[in-house]
Amino acid sequence: MPMLIRLARIDQVPEGTTKKVKAHGTRLALSNAGGRFEARDADGRAYRIEVRGSHVYVAIDPDPNAAPAEVQQNSRAPHPIG
């Protein structure tokens, strides 16, 4: 089961910018494009993002090989701010 890890406050990643973050040993680029957050690793793999309150979280599976395919492939659409 994926766990949510807090990456940043919403105001730390203004629209049109990217912030380098680390989650559970994985380095990610957290981007805010048009009010939608996205996180990708160095290989370009996208991660599921959750915005809760004033924080941005990423869903990371403790064992990525055991995660369901839809979690690994991040089939969910980006979450808008607001």
C-alpha cells in the first residue's frame, strides 16, 4: 500500500517553477504547471500527487515492485490547486 510523504508547502513551488525534493530515498522534481502539481524522478517516471490543505504529498510504495500497476504508472490525472 502506498504511503503519502509530504514534499513541500504549496507556496514553496510557485506556478511555473520546479523544486528538487527527496521522498523515501527517491529524488524527485516537483513542478507546478498551471496550478497542477507533478513529480517525476530522474528516469522521467511520474508519481501520484495529493494536495491536502497547504501541502503537497507524493504516494510512494515502500516496495515499488509490489505496488499495483496503476500506482506504478501513475494513471491518475494531476490535481489542480484550489
